[in-house]
Amino acid sequence: MSELNYRASGDYLIPDLSLSETAETPLGKYGRIRKTYLKEHRPVLFSNLLLSEKLYPHLREIDETAQSRLETMMPKLMEAAGISEKLKAENPMRWVGLMNNCKAQAEETILRELVYS
């Protein structure tokens, strides 16, 4: 544990608190949604993660896990819905509609299980 330094402010000594510098890469969609959820609905957990410098790694992990789950779920959902390249060539509008349905279904599961838990 590092030594805590203080600075004088009038008659008071104020601790010099600062977070360590970390190289942050931009968060993806699910990491940003999780951050907003924590900030608005779980402020104590948000503050604890922020002050312990575990917030960004937590958000990065949620984002990466959500992306990998989406990549895993989409082919299975597409197969179950009968989406194929043949359908894409024959009826592109139906293909787009089915793809949108599959993506919405996958995202609903991911948001419920990972982001809003």
C-alpha cells in the first residue's frame, strides 16, 4: 500500500487522491450499455468499481463476452430460422427481416443475462 500524501487547504489537510493512469481503448456497445446501467441503477456498485479501478476491466470483460456470445448465437439462430445464402439471393427483404429478428433475439438474451444482471 502506498503512502498517502496530504495538501494544505486553509486550516485543513486534504488527501491527494488520484486514479492511476491506464491506457483505455474505446468500449463497445455492450460495455457502454453496462456502464450506463451501473451508473443509473446500481450506483454503489458503480462507485466501488470506479474507486477500486476495476470498472474499466469489468466493462471490457462484459463487452468482449457479449460480442463472443453474439458471434456464437447468430449462426445457431440463423440455422433455426432457415436463413441461407439461397434465401438471400431469392428474397432479400425476407432475409433482412429474418436476420433482424435473429439479431434482436440474440441481443435480448445477451442484455438480460450479461448487461442487466
